[in-house]
Amino acid sequence: MSIMDFSGKRVLVIGAGISGRSASEALACHGASVILNDVKNVDAQGEPWNELKADGVQLVFGHQEAALLDNIDIVVPSPVVSPEIPIMKEAAARKLPIWSEVEVACRVTDADILAITGTNGKTTTTTLLGEIMKAAGRETVIGGNIGYGLSLQAEDLPKEDVVVAELSSFQLEFTRTLKAKAAVILNITPDHLDRHHTMEAYVAAKKRIFLNQDKSDFALLNYDDALVRPMEPDMTGTVLWFSTEGEVPVGAFAKDGNLVLRMDGKDTLICKETELKLFGKHNIQNCLAAALMAYVAGAPLPVIRTVLQHFKGVEHRIEPVRTLNGVTYYNDSKGTNTDASIKALAAFPGHLILIAGGYDKLTPLDEFMALAAEKVDTLILIGAATERFAAAAEKAGVKDIRKAGNSMEQAVMLARKLAKPPQNVLLSPACSSYDMYDNYEQRGRVFKGIVNAI
């Protein structure tokens, strides 16, 4: 798609967070008349607000009535904005085009898009893929659901550049013209059912990452995932597989301690598992997906191998914080759902002091708590999910359950009091953070701050 001129278009952007600000600036720079609205009373002083005002963006904060939609041509909600709030329902009733910020990005860039989604592993895979593409000499930007607005990152990039995009189900559900050169669904497990209501709707949103692909594009599917593997017949791009369980017809797989690339009828060693600095089976999956995607995007195998061997992971994902009196503290604040926390628990041999809880997404807890009963010596619960989590833990046979209210400090200090070698302390909440923090990053940094201050 050619870069679009929005001259004469009136756009309402809903939500003044990173995505909303990014979309507003990109649209204004391409000629649109933009209103940026947030129902909250935002203090619009200093940067980035002065820059938005200089670009002609009108800021309307503290209220959100239907009249804002009058004479509007396009509505761009931020990912966290629910389609079920009144102004979104009114926009749909008026049959106004509703675009995600990712849709805006697709219309202001000519660069190839490498798109990553999945319930878990997105940020690690996106960051790793971005590092590989940079090392391969390709001008690369990283954005999306990773803390950087995609539309501003991707704006006006030429075809020879590449955009590595982490895309959530929220971002994908209002995307229309995305055509990723390569796209991957890493895995799908129950998540965000408070927003999507059914697994069918959640899976359908994820599947939109493959929109508009043709045989010159690549659709990467997890061979081991019961919800992803059956998507193959619906793919319009060239299907490639990845697996941690064994060989695949074409793609990448792990076998006998090796990561192997199978392309053009030939098997090639990517690297050995022991050469990776990441640990846990879920990270083998992330490495396979990133390596395969980088390869079809033109990165040489020696470059892929070198980056894999040196990549140390991302903040907030089983991140070692500090070892104190023989006990290591790990920050896995990015464990915002049960499947992510299951993967974190599985990476350890056992004897964990686990801090969990937060904003409850109401996902099933049986599998998570069954594994906790095996791996966790003491479960410390915080936040709004405490009572439901405690009941599920007791039912599963978790022997020692403690409650720390809404205090991360109380939870950490209790863990400090209890933990003895060979135990480790792991923050892996299996919940969102919104009951106590702005986001999982803030939660993780609070945890690290308390641990480092001991």
C-alpha cells in the first residue's frame, strides 16, 4: 500500500496513551484534522502535548460525549479502549470506519512488516527478531504492543526498511489493510476473556494477523498448539511451521538439544540449546519463531546464530534481579495470564516462593494451581484476585498460602523472611496489573526496587 494522504479527513482518536498520541501525530503529519480525546482529566502541559498542539491536534480531555463523533470520518481507539463503551457503540451505529493504531501505521509506511502475536512470548520474540534484523544490516524499527507507538515508528519508511511489530488481539481487531511480509502466532491460551468474552472471538482477533497475505508472504504457525495448527487451511500466505516437540515438514524445530532450520529440502543447524542464554522451553519456541522469521526476511544464518547466542532476554520476563543469602529473586511481571506464569513455573525445578495476583482476568486456574502445587513451597497473593486465587490454590493442594493485601512491599518482605536456599523467589502474577499499577512494567520495577533496597 502506498503512503496515504489524509488531507481533508477528520479523525477522532480515543485514548491519550502511547498509541493514541502516536496515531494522532502520524495522522496530523499526513494532513488529517485530529481530535485526541480521553475521558480522564489529563494534564496536557509540556511534552508530548506541546508537540501535538504544534501539529494542530485538538485535545479534548475529561469528557466523552457522542457529539465528538459529529462530522468525523474515522475513529481510532487505543487498544485499551473497549468496543463496548458508549462512544464506540455510537461510532459503530453511525457506521463510521473504526481503525486500530496499527491500521494507521499500515497506511503511513511502505516498509515490510514482520508481525508477531500470541498469548505469550510476543515481547521476547519481537525484541529478538528486531535485534537480528538490525544485525543483518536492515534499517529496522520495533513498535506496537511493546511500549512504542507503531504508527510513529513506521511513518514514512521506504520499502527496503523493516517494521518489527508486536500486535495484541486488541490491536488486531480493528485492523483492515495489514499485509505482513511474515506473520506468526506463537501460541493461544485463554486470555482477555473479560474483553473478548469467548475463546472463538479471541482466536478470531489473533488470526487477523494473516490478513491479505499472498504466496509471496509467510504465515508461521506453531505446530504444537492445538488452536494454531488447525489454521493451516485458511492461510493465504506460504505456511511454515515451528515446533519444540519434534520435526516439522518445513520451518524450524528443536530436536536432541539442537535448533534446526528445515528449508528447501535441507536441514541446517541454527545453534545448540546450550548456547542460548535464555532458559525454559517457552524460550526455545520464541527463538525458533524469531530465527525462522528472520531467515525468510533475508537475514543470513550466521547473523541469526550470533544474535541468538548473545541475546539475554527482556525486562520483566523471568529476569534475575538479585541473589541474597543464596536466594535469587526473579521478576516475571510480564506473566499477566496463567499460561505465561505456567511457563515461568515450568522453567524452575521447584522450591519456589511465588508472588501472584493482581487484576483478575477470570481465566481458568486449574492447570496453573496444579503446577503451583508441585513447584511452589509458599504462595503469596496480592491484589484483587486474592480470594479466587486462594480458593483455587487450596483446592489444588498448595500447602502454604499467604495473603499480602495490596502491598508489594509486604509480599516481598514476607518472601524474604521465609525463603531459604535452595528456594528462589518469583514474581509471576498470572494477572494484569491494573488494580494496583498503571502497567506490568511499573509493577515489575516496583518489585525490583523493593528487592534491591533490602
